[in-house]
Amino acid sequence: MNIQLVKGTKDLYGSEVLLWQQLEKNIRKLCATFGIGEMRTPMFEFTELFARGVGETTDIVQKEMYTFTDDGNRSLTLRPEGTAGTVRAYIEHGMHNQPQPTKLYYISPTFRCENTQAGRQRQFHQFGVEMFGSYSPAQDAEAISVATTFLEQLGVKNVELRINSLGCTECRNRYNEKLKQFISSHLDSLCDTCKQRYLKNPLRILDCKEQGCQNVIAQAPSVLECLDEECTAHFEKVQAILKEMGIAFTIDSKIVRGLDYYTRTVFEFVSDGLTVCGGGRYDQLVEECGGKPTGAVGFGMGMERLIMILQKQYGESELKNDTTIYIGAMGEKGLIQSQALTLQLRKQGIHAECDTVERSVKAQMKYANKINAHYSVIIGNTEIEQNQIELKNMKEGTKENIVLSDLIDVIKQRV
């Protein structure tokens, strides 16, 4: 029996991996223009970090984490999201001592033991941005503008930005009480999970996708009714900045996100009914993880979900890693010479290929076509002795004779 992929994982290769590389290149270029530096954290952390950071009542911590015990009897967990690890690194490396804000991004594999669905695997990848050191609404707007710019650059269609505010701890507590009071008369309509949430964290009920719970939620009071003056002013300023930036949005008071650390601004980007990006402010998380009180805001974007949406809107990727030149060989001297020339071309940054399986000349030319070579030559004893070769343009079918020793210079001039 052949060993196969683990459920919820995927191999990437060929044109698909070229698409991933292009997206990652776009991300790095984008983040450079926003002054955001890359952060790479370990794939696993102490379980306590995620329990404290993500929230013990969340589905992620209760149901979805890959947790194991190491030989030192320590509980470790594969990264289920990127923010908590980045916060831990921000604290541990004293980044608060640097000029603020500190702006970081990551492109990381992430792991959740959940039912696989469209654009979401058990191992998936997140592009995330975290910004530390500011409580200002301007930082919220900048984080949103990063995601907006990226989606615009990719040409993602039908994008809708939805924003909300959860307020500060006091606002949230007021809303929790108001929500519990409302839901108390509808408990029989909730799913079993939400009945537990009602006792521990009623705000999580707003995340539920069960139809019965959705029917109850539709009539629930708005969190915006519970914001104090300061939190209301913060949310209004976020909106004013976004309007001035030309970023369209709608207010959706049911957005709470699936993580407990969010405060004040939360947001989602939706395309064709699918959430492609989500984030918000988390002003208490740094302190909860052992650091000093620090304003912070960020977002996460699922790469698989994003690629699925792009392929649905534009079709499958046709990216190819075309070869500049294929150097074929006849005879032992030709084989040796072709290997040396190929290496010299590669050292010049030119994608060159040659025969390493000793095919016939006919088979070599078929191979050159299959790898989309732009040019090809065949080197044999005669070509070496006369220092002349025939350079073929594989796209146009034209041929020309050139000096063998000039091949590298000729190709360099044409690429």
C-alpha cells in the first residue's frame, strides 16, 4: 500500500507553486513599500501561549489545535494562527525599545484540526501583518490599507470591506450582559455548542454558522449600542480616515472575529461570499502575554482561500518556468562541451538546460519543445572543430549560424 497525503494537506508543484512564488514576491514588495519587516517564528510554541493569547473559549483552542507533549513533559502546539507567536517574539526580543510603531509581516504554514472546506486545509498558509506601538485609529486604517492595496493589486473582484467595533473591555462586558439577557429567552433555539458559549463567552455565539443560531443572532442587539464615548470616537475616526483614503466599507455590527483578543476595530474582506481576510485591534494581548501595555492591530489572510478565489475569477494559472536555451549534444565531446556551456550560462543568470540522460538528437529536440525553450543548439564533433553552431529560435522556427565561442554573449544580448 502506497503512503499517501495526510487528509487536509496538499503538495504544491509545477505551475501552482510558481503562482505561490509570485504571490509571495508581491507580498514582499508590498510590505517593503509600507515599511513592514518580515517575521519568522517557530512552527510550534508552548500551548499556554495560544490558550492565553487566542482564548480558552474559542473553537481554535477547544477543538482545533495540534497539541503534543515533548520528552520533557512540556505541552507544545503547532501554530494555529500567527498573531500570538509574533506577540511573543515582540516581547521576548524587546522590540518595544525600537522606534515605534513596529510593523511585521509573515507568510507562514498554520495548522488546525478542523473539517476541510473550500480554500481551507488542516495545514494552510497565512499572510499576516501585525503593527505594534500605537493606539491611534490611524494605525487601524493603515493596517486595513495594506490588505486593501494587496487585493487591488491582485485584481480580486467583488471585494467588500466590512468593519465593526467591539469597544474596550468595559464596552464588551456591557454588551455581553445585554446579549446574554437577549439570548436567555432563545436558549432552546441554540445549538449545543452555543448553549455552552452562552455560559462562558456569549459573544462567540455571533460566530456560529448553524441556521437556528443565525436566526436568533439576526435579532440580537448591536454591540455599537454599548460603546462608550471614547470608543465611539475611535471608530468614527477610523471611518473618517478610510473615507479620505478612498477605501469603501460597510458597517456590520455582527462581526466579532473568532479570536478572543480583539478590541475596538475588527474587520473582514469578503469576495464572492467568502472571507479572504480578517483582522482587528488587540490592545491587551501584549500585556496578557507578559509585555507592557501596547496598542496593536493586524490581520491574517488565508493564501489557499485567496488562490481559490483568484482561480474561480480568472481561471487556472498558466505560469510556466520557460527555458531560455536548450543545449543538445551529439557524441562524447559534444556531451562534455554542452555541460560546460550550460553551467557558464547559468552562472550568468540564464536559464539553460542540457541533456543529462543521453537521449537521441530527435528526442532531445522533443524535450526542448516540452520545456518551452526559446532557443536550442546541438553541439557535436563538427561544431567543436569548426567553432560554428546553428542557433534555432524555437518559437519562430528560424535558424542562424553563429560562432560557438560567442554563444554566451549572443544569448545574454537576447534575454
